Amino acid sequence: MFQEFLFFYLNKAKYELIEEGKTYYGEIPGLKGVWATGKSLEECRKKLLETLEGWVILRLKKNLPIPNFRIPYKKISYSNKVYAKV
């Protein structure tokens, strides 16, 4: 589930060449502060994924909202009480 979330947003990334075509810049629109650079598109994408992971972890630690991030669970009933199973 977490990987699906990461790759959903990674696939929304926008990339461009900067510094006279020597460096790739990538960012994920809508996620403030999620950007990275790299000497190749592959390196930029890898760093962008690492940045996104760190962004999510930081927001979880600070109890801040994360767009479209939901933890699925099943309701389990036992003697008229409902328990959540992650």
C-alpha cells in the first residue's frame, strides 16, 4: 500500500533540464517541498523517491495531513465489540 502511494505520486512528477542541460530537476506538483536534482533522469527520479519517502515520514511524525494517504483496515466483530485490524 505504501509503495502504491509513493509510485502514484512519483508518476505525477515533472522533470526539466537546468544548468544549461547538465542537471535534471524534478518535483511533484501539489506536494510542497518534494523536489530533487540529479546528473541523469534516473538519478533525479531516485532522489525524488527518497525525498518523497522522507516527506511522508516527517508528516506522519508531526501528525500532518498527507493527501490521498489512507491505511486500509478490516472491521472485526467479537461479542458486539468492533476491533480494527490493519
